[in-house]
Amino acid sequence: MSPTVVVLLLLAGLSEAVGRLLPLVARRSGASPSTTVGLLLTGALVEGTVFALWPLTAWTLAELVPPAAPPAGAAPTWTPGLLAPLLLAAVLAFPVLGPLLHLLLLVGVGAGLAGPLAAATGLGWAAAAGCVAVAGIGLGLAVEAVRRLVARIGVDRAAEPVP
């Protein structure tokens, strides 16, 4: 992975984390700046990692499709051209700017990933797009489950009386 792609992935992750964390911080006025920055950096790393895993997860799913021919090439990876719309989608993760537009951009990024995946695996474009969609939804649900678990643990700890 090139340094440009790594920086773009981290920026997309940071933007996604900011979009998800700012409404939470706005509701809790008692959040310290150090806690907020720590959550932002952790969220940026997690979201950036999930974005980086999206093509690899789609590749793995494509290998499981029965009629697939042996892979013709290496797993598709992010390029700056494929990643730029993802960065825009992450910027639009802010709830005020519209979840529907965010979803449409993610679908566009997924469609962009389907072409290289189809070429690398020998699958048709529709099957590759299905693998990309399942991978994206699966990764999104996994991150959302972890987010909710961490939030629940944080609420439970905050509700405990301090001795």
C-alpha cells in the first residue's frame, strides 16, 4: 500500500470518526478534551482499518463463490482514485449533511471496487458487486456492534458509584 493510500485511509477514518463522535460529544458536555481526542484517534484507526479491509474481504468472499475460476491476479487494493470518493463519503458521514448521500457515495465506491474485483477473480461484474456489498455490509455491522458494546460498557461504568 502506498503512503498516499495510507494517508487517505487514515483521513477517511478520521472523518468518519468525527462524523460519528461529534453528535455524541455535543450531547455530553462533560467530555474532557483528552478523552475526545483519544476517542477520535482510536475511531480513526478503527475506521481506516475497516476501509482498508473492504477490498480484501470482498476478495475472500469472491473466492468462496462456487463457479469462480482460479484467481487471475492479486487481490484488488485501494488506489488514490478509488479512495477519493470514500474520503468524500466519510466527510459526509456528519448526520447533518445527510445519511442518504453518505450511503449513495458508499454504494458508488463499492461499484468502483467491483470492476477491479471482477477483473481479478474472473467473476461477472454483478457477482463481484455482490461480494463487495456483502463485505461492506458485514464490516459495517461488525463495527457497529463493537461501537454499541463499547458505548454500553462506557455507560455502565459511568453509572457505577465511585467509592
